[in-house]
Amino acid sequence: MRVRIKLYRDSQFLIREFDVEPGPNHTILDVLFYLKENQDPTLSFRSMCRSGICGTCSVKVNGNAVLACKTKVGSFTEPILIEPIDNLPVIKDLVVEHKSLFERLRRLKVWYEPLNYNLQAYRTNPLVDKSFKCIACGLCDSSCPVFLTNPDFAGPMALSRAYKISQDPRNSKREEVLLRIRDGKIELCTHCKNCSMVCPMAVMPETIIKFEESELLKRGLLFPPTPNGFDFF
């Protein structure tokens, strides 16, 4: 099998080709380790758990944003092109800088402000439960077209993770979280559903963003989009 990898070396991108013979159950990450151990020891990529729960091995394969450890080689036709994910600065080869992801989480203060007492019972909805499954892999943000024109957008990862603390009764600052969600320019979301399609944990960020927008509209914290005035209809 011919594998092509988009490498970042000396401030420029280049494509290197390799020949490998993967087994039917080998993953993209297995191929990367094989290449590093047998053909190019300088190849750089990230991985940690190899179980699809840490999110560090995010890459693009034939244009699809995936977790390398969860993706079988047989899912793609030859030749396979492996690239770093989009919307994040590339450090070397397939390694990208995650700093902006965590800056957006800090901007929305996506953490709990605990109550001064314990709840004996509480209920959440299924979308809140999905929000807890986010592994911060960054695939959703990498697939979001809004970042191409407006880096001030909080992004699907931060917005979907913020949803749980805006709805969870164990958080004492739920109202403040809603204000921060509004300040994250949630209205810039185009609802293209790219984020939901690439999410390896089926968190469905675009659906969560819709629920957040509805909550903000209901409370008068967000206003419906105005007509474009182009008189197309």
C-alpha cells in the first residue's frame, strides 16, 4: 500500500511517499508507528492512549479528520494521504499546536463553580450527557469553516463543553455561563454540521449549539438573525 504523508519541515510542507503492507485490522496509528520504527525515525506525530479516549492522535486522512488510533486503514482507498488537521498551527509533521483550543476553553471559563452544599439528586438531559463525552481532540474545531474568517468564534468544542456546565444543577454559576456563551459569538455558527460529522464520540456539537442558541433567544440574550435584504425570495 502506498502511503503519502504531508510533513512540515523547515517552515515548509513536503510530501513523502512510503510503501507498507498493513494487516486488515491495522489502524492509521499502527502505520505511523511502523513508518517511524522502520523507515523514517524523524517522523513526528502525537499519540497516547491508543484507545480513542485521549484525543491526541487527531489527523486528516484523505481529507477526513479522524482519530488515527480508531481508524482502520481499510476504510480508505489507495493511496492514503495523511496530513495534520486544519485550523491549528503546525509545529512539525503531523503535530499541531493545541494552545488555541484551551485558550477558547479558558475564555468561556468552562469549569464548575460548585454549590456550597451537596445535591442529593439531580437530573440532566441526554445532550448534557453527550457533552460530558467530549475528549477535547479538536477535530470539530479543525473542521469548522468559521475560523477561516473569524478566530473570535468560541468554536464547537468550547461551546459543546460549556453546555454541560450551563445546564448542570451542580454548577452555581449557570447564568454566568450563558452570558459567556453569548460572548463567544455563538451566532456566527453556520450550522454546516461538519463538527458533528467528524466527532469521534458522537457528541453532536452542532445540535448542542442549536439548543444553546434557543436558550439564549428565550432569555432575550440573543436576537434572531436579520434578513439579508437581498430579496432573493
